[in-house]
Amino acid sequence: MTTTTQSSIQLACAAMAGLLLAACNSTAIRLGGAPEASIKNCVAAAARELRVPPGSIAADKGSTPRDGVYTVNLKVGPQGRSAVCTTDENSAVLGVVYKRPE
């Protein structure tokens, strides 16, 4: 791997608000079963829907409640407000919502 490629990978990871920085060299990041594309699409959709910068969103954990549907928990903003994003088997975002405060 060239130095330029490594730098690009590291910059992409930093832009995704620390999405598993240690795993940046992996081509198949999985967070609780959710594929990398679902995680990236959730962060982008959350930034649009919740009107916050993408850099202020971090994926917290993910799960697969049903076959082909992935749930990604997100921490949004400096307060780390909880949100949830769901995607289908093709990593298309189905929805993003804030969770109720506990």
C-alpha cells in the first residue's frame, strides 16, 4: 500500500468522526453486523436529516434485528445525543430518528 493510499484511508476515517479508526485498513468494517456501506450511509443521512455536520456523528454500535435490515446506533453532536438509523440489505437508509432521552 502506498503512502498516498494510507493517507487517504486515514483522512476518510477522521471525516467519519472516528468510525473505528483502528480498523481503517479493513475493507469490510462491521459494527454489530452492519456492513461498512450501511454505516457510511447512516452517517451521511443523519447529517442531512438531523442538520448537523458529518464530523459530529459517530457510529456507536449496530445490530441485525431481521435478515437484511441493519440498525446502527449513532451518537450525535458534542453531547452525544442518541439516534438510530436503519438500512436495508443494499445499505439504503430506511430512516434516521433521535431516540427519546432516558
